[in-house]
Amino acid sequence: MKILHTSDWHIGRTFHTHSTLENLSSVLSALVDVVRERGVQVVAVAGDIFDNAMPSKESYAVLTGALRDIKAAGAAVVMTSGNHDSAARLGFQAEWAGLAGIHVLTRHDGYLTPVTITDVDGPVHFYGIPYLEPALIRHVYPHVEMRTHEQALRHAMDGIRQDVLVRGGRSVVLSHCFVAGVAAATEASEVERDITAGGLDVVPLGVFDGPDYVALGHIHGRAQLSNRVRYSGAPLHYSFSEAGKPRGAWLVELPDPAAQPEVPDKSLLVEWIDLPVPRRLTVLTGTLAELVTDERYADREHDWVKAILTDQVRPLDGMRTLQQRFSHCVALEHHPARVVTPENATYAERLRAARTDPDIVAGFLSFVRNGEGPTAFETALISELFAEQGTREANS
């Protein structure tokens, strides 16, 4: 059986106030092409289908179109809810959608009833574990300690392993979480809401022992924790912290269950499938003059751009000037190339110590320029202006 593992569509998310719906639609269209061309039988979507709990009608239209096209291309769909989703809204009328081969698994105990899809090698049981918030489900299991995400998922996986023993056949699990082996602090971007608290909700990899494949969601970069446990990452770049990370999906081919390989993990055939990037993300660093004139950046003029300006003084209208060349410049930071270590005295103390009006102006310039005082030209100009002011006052 061929399975396409994807996750974290985040339908409805904006990128620095710009809608991503059109770009996401184009990427999902390319995903449909993969389904059709590679003979994919099941598309597994591991959570965060929408970006928020109250999706717009436009977001629903994108999801409806993607699911319709995937089904028309010949594949069934199995999806679960993530921590960004409203399980109730995503799962609305899931029973009827399942009759059409679109299986939306959002019930906290729904993983106990797998979606079974059969190919020439026999049945494959898909167990979709929605995002399980321990505080919201622990009352259902009064005799089970469930303070952390690990405990919640361990309980779910114990039930899944018992069910597989009874049913037999191959099994695939979908889950949305942080799994040990992925450094949350380095792999996560600002898009993923932090579902960890002091490491308590990082789930050990061993919790997912047993299934033939585990399709994970939540991390926006692809990651391989073992041959059978992987993150696919998001289909779009949703923040500049994700720049450079590949976008795509895992194409997984489950082996014939009759085969008995010496190392079960190695029997999986897994291939990375690249998906198109509608608009690249670029971070440019330099002075304002360098960024708007340097020909090295000519091929970046149509990218999403984040500019880090190194001018000693923050330029006026820097964003507007940048957008004259980079029309999709959406973020700007000011990091002076040279930062002078400030004096120990506070600004108020330096003002009180100033002996003349030019000293006060020099102190102000030093304060607003990260310790850089007036230039020789500015010093002369300041002295000249105060001298003229003194002359006018004397003659009045």
C-alpha cells in the first residue's frame, strides 16, 4: 500500500498579514498530482488542518476542494485534529464523510476504532490519535494517571497495540505531538504553539513502538526519528524561522505482510517527495543602501523578504524604501553593525553632568545611537547653531 504522509496544512494562516490561501491551494494541487502519478492509495494528514478553531468560509472551501481532488485522484484520506484545530468543528459530519472515503478522526477515543483499508496484501488499520490535552480528558479515565501528554499518548498506544493483536494485519498511527529525538527548541518555529511545559509534554520515541508506520505532525520541518517514525513538516513556509527547510511529504510503501525481514523497520520503502514553494523566503542583511542597490540581490526581488538593517542609525522610511525594490518585503529589523558599550551612568546622570547645551545634545545622540556620539561634522554644526542662537538672544 502506498501512503502519502503530510501534516500541518494550517489553512487560513496569514503570513505577515498576507493571506496564504492561494499559495496553499497551489501546493495542495501539486500534492494531488503526486497522488495521481504515483498511485497513492491513502493520504494521511497528521493534524493542524486549520490554523485556528474558527476557520473562515474561504478556509473551508480550500479544504473541501483539496479533499474532493484527492478522492478524484484515487486515494482515500485519513486525517486527525491538531492543537490548532477545533476537534468538534473539524469532525462535524465526519460519519457521512467517511462513507465517501474521507475519514476525519477527532474523537478523543476514536483511535480505538481504526479505519481499515484493504489492498492486495490485506488490511491496513489506520489509528488516528487527535491532539489529546490531558486536562480535558483525564476525567474520562479516573483510574489512569494523565497529567502529561506522554501519559495520554502512552495510554492511547497501549490500547492500539492491544487492538492490533486482536485484528491482525498492518497498522499505521497518526499523532500530533513533540516526540523525543526532535529538539523542540531548535526545530519548532513561532508558528507551532508550544505544547511543552518544562519538557513534561515531550513524548519518548518508545511510546510509538509497534505500528508499521507512525505519521507525526506538529513540527514544521521534516524529521526522521526512525525509518518508521517521521514528521512530514508543513507544505508551506509559515515563518522566516522555517526558511530553507524543504517542503514536501513522505511517500510510504508498506511491505507485503507475508514477508518476514530480519529488521522490520528496513522493510519500509520511504521516499521524500518535494512540493513546490510558491514564493521563497529570504533574509537579507546589510545597510539600506546596500540592499536597494546591490545586484547580488536581483534574483530575490520577488521573494518574501525579511531585512536586517545594519545602518548605525535606523533609517527613516526604511520599509517603504525597501519595498520599492522588494515588493514583498514584510519584516524589518534594525541591528547596528557596531554597538558601543554604554557607559555605566544612566542617561539622566549624564544629562546632569553636562556642562553646556552642546554636551546635552551630544549625550542625547549617544543615547539614541547605541552609544555612538556625534561625528566631527555634527559637533561643529551643533556648536555653530548654539552660537547663532546665543547671538540672536544677545541682540534681542
